[in-house]
Amino acid sequence: MVDSDAVRAAIATQIAAFAEGGNDPGVRSVLVKTLHDPQFTVAHRADQVLPAASLAKMILGVALFEAGRRGEIDLDARVRIADLPGTMYPSVLQALDPETTVTVRELCGFALVTSDNPAAEYVRTVLGQDRIDSTIKGLQLNSTLFPAGFSEAELGPLGRANTTTAEDMLRLVEHIDRTPHLEPLRRYLVNYLRNDRIPSRLDDDVPVRHKTGSLRGVVNDAGIVLLPGAPVAMVFLTDGQSDNVRTAQEIGEFSERIVRIVAEAAAH
């Protein structure tokens, strides 16, 4: 029989060590929840409001598929690549001919598989702020604000206006996990290409359905590690980090330790 108190204590030790962050003066918020029996949550500052960065793109995905389900937006409408907003940053869409057309559904996929900003900005424009706000309210993401987009002008300091908490991000990833008609989002997120955080030190055969977010000093990741028979949700939110690369590495290191604790407990 699993000693859930011992498992919880072991995870709490790892979270506390990550939260201390060495000599980094920044803020770190962490939430871990087992999604199998015994189910429990361990957290550090999970109600701290911090920049969401590109984690907010998951909200766009939920809002878009809900609007499509209601018949308000045609997810199969086609868009010319040439009509999408430009960007000075790398974009997978640059591999396509300007006259190529893709569907709105596919643009959502690009936004979540590659974190493509022009794709996300187009989806955001199609949705409009009212639908985005309504989705946030409907999901009870009570500490989340999403007023800014992913245009060039909004990727710097203005991007910090999009804020959330680890508690809200857990609620969001659990909603995506359990809602049948959001299967495309689950498929996009399990194929997400930026794997330098939660999945970075896990075995390649352990799928992770997740999304990262980054700004200067902000290193976030939120999702579900799909351990067979013992899935575990993880949310890491940070701000004021002096070295984004090092913080990303630490998220990977502590994620590996936490997953090992959960896996060993599930094996007994």
C-alpha cells in the first residue's frame, strides 16, 4: 500500500528546494497534483499572480474550439499565409508559400505545437476579447487576465499584462484533459516542440502534454506528465529570473525528481 503522506512529503521537499532558487532573487510558484489514486496536491505560492506569457495560448485554443462547437466560428475557414501578421522572430509559417492557405483550426495547431506568434495572434483576432474573457470566466480562472496579444508590439513589457496563477493553470490543463471535444488540443500539446523544461530529463517514451511561456526573466511550463497509470500535473511559474536558461534546466531537473518519486510509489 502506498504511503501517500511520505510521497507528498518527498514531493514537497523537491518543490521547496526549487522554490528557494539558489541565490536568484526572483519569484517561483509551483503546483503538483497527482491525477490518480491517491490523489493529492502539493504547492508553493500557487495563488501568486505572475506573468502567463505563452501559457495564455492554451486559453485561445479552448475559446476557439468552444466557439466552433457553438457554430460561431468556422474552424475550416481558410487563411492565406500572406494575410497573417509578420514577425521578426522565427515562425514555422515561413516555410510555407505566401499563397498557401491553412485552416483556422490548423493555425491553432501551429500556435500550440510550435508556439507560433503570428498564428496565435490571428486566432486571437478572430475570437475577439469578449470571447476570450468569457472563456476565462467560464473556466473560473479567477486570477487570470489576458488583455494583450502576440503582435510584435506586445511581446515586450506589454506582454506582462497577461497574468495568471499556478492554481488557474492547473484548472485549465485539467479542463483540457477531461473535455472530450478538446481532443485536438490534447494532440497539439502532447506534440509541443519546446521541451527544454518539464520533459527535458524524462525518458523519451514518457509523453508530456504541456505548454511553455517565456519573457525576459519569466520561465513557465504547465501540463501533464502522462506516466502510465500515474499521470501527474505540474505547473511552474516564475518571474525575475536572472538566467532563463538555468531556470529552465532546474525545472527539468526537479520535474525528473518528482516524476521519479511518483513512478516509484505507483510501482508498489
